[in-house]
Amino acid sequence: MKRVVIAVLLVLSMSVPALAKTEITLPTTFTQDDFKGLSRDLGLAISYVPLATAEPLGGVLPHVDAGVEITGVQIDNNASYWKKIEAVPGNDSIPSTLPFPKFHIQVGLPVIPIDLGYVYASVPGTDIKYMGAEIKWAILSGSAVTPAIAIRGAYTKLSGVTDLDISTKSADLSISKGFAMFTPYAGYGMVWIESKEKSNDPLVNLQDVSLTEGKGFIGCKITFFPLMNLVVEADFAKVNSYSARLNIHF
């Protein structure tokens, strides 16, 4: 069974199409409003996606969910800032859905209801990458009749883009309740985006951007076997995203 799960994870991780020639180079025609819109889209795109229920992973012993996931981020590729990036020589058109394949691991600490998480994403065909980390505290662990409630803090940072330096901080409150093999969950939180322009072109001179955005999410964890589960999630903000994650649990 472990070999089957590992094979499925590898297939999922390699099934994402590449974005040939897609780069994020800031053109000299970029305005401050363009930079703000781009920073909002990319900040929400890389913001932390929980893909986890509110209940803690750990118990008397630590437990781990480790797997691969894919997030499709829906953007308005007709927005002026994306069109200006497309117009840079050598760039292809920007797709309306940006795929982010990721490796994601969460560790539930023993005894105390705290989970730690780490995620790494790399977009095929580009140098675009980002990493993130989280800490989640289940203030109510839940039971057979009561839901679990958790608060989470997370951080992500973009890399591989010469012209941009973007990072996010987020906090959310979530609730979940298991029913047989299904554990639906939902939550709402805030995302704080910090974006800086780093272009080497002296004609590109943009001020730093700080944004605060709200984001809601719903999802469901489906446990197939004691050592395997699938999590799906939809995140709703000014930029929506849809994610799926296949885990090995041990």
C-alpha cells in the first residue's frame, strides 16, 4: 500500500503543465496602480493554503501528514498589469489559472494540540518559487459530538522573481467536524501582503506596497485508509484558488 500511495503522489506532482517563457518582468509603462494590482494578485496567490482540518494531528504520539498538492489560482489576465507584462518581449500570454504544484508537510505535536507546517512550491517552466510555514493551535480539539476550532498563523515568501520581493503574513480561525470518513471544515482569515519593486531598470520606480485582504475557505478531508487521505479546498478572496492535496499519514 505504501508503494501505491507514493506512486500516486509522484504522478500528481508531475501532472502540472509548464508555463513556458512566463516571467514577471516589470515594464517601464507600469504605474503605481498596476504595481498594487499585481502585488495583490501575487500576494493572494502565494498566501498560505491550510488544506487541513481544525482538529489537531497529534495525540499521545506525534503524527504527520506529508504529501503533494496542486493549487490553481484564478486571475483576471485581462487586467492592465498582466497585459503589460505579456507585452514584454520574450514572454508568452499569461493563463487565467496559474498552477502551483507543492510539497506540503504538517506535524502534530504530542500531547499539546499544536500542529506545525511547511510548504514549498515551484512553478514548472519558470524560476518562480515560494515557501511557507504555519503554526496552528486547536483551542478546541473536538469530540464525537463537538466540533474542533483552531487558530493559525502563517508566513509565505516569493523567490525566483528578479523584479519583485513579496511576502505574506496571515491569521485565520477555522472549524471542522468529522462524519465517518469525511471531515468538512471552513474558516476565515486576513492576509497582510508586503511587496517591493527591485527592478534594475532605472525607469521603473515604484513605491513599496502594503495590503490587507480578507480570505475565506471551505474544504473537506477524506480518509481512505489509516495511512492515506485526500484534502480539497476552495479559497475565496479578490483572487480565488482551488486546491487538492494527497497525503501519506503516519
